[in-house]
Amino acid sequence: MIAVYLDDGSDPVAPRENGWYIMDGTTILLAGPFSSREEAILAIDEQEPDPEAGGPSPF
């Protein structure tokens, strides 16, 4: 997932208003637009699991 700025001239065009959207390839994943790239990246971080969080113990 990446944060991409979309507007009327981008490909794809912004589905609502100009701003930052979260995309996976050519698919817009999360509702947007976000007001800044940083805000969009924070939304990505909230969606992805924390690699350092660990998981269930195999024991």
C-alpha cells in the first residue's frame, strides 16, 4: 500500500476531491482524501500488522 496524491489530472482521477489516497497498484483501498501524505501514511500503519508485536507462542 502506498500514499498517492490524486486530482482531476491524475490516472486514476480522484474519486471525490483532490487529496491523498491509499492505493494498492491501481486500486484505491482506503477512504480519502487525506489532507497530507503523513496522515495517509499513518492510516497505512494502522492497517498493517506490527512486525515487532509478535504472535501467539508456539509453546
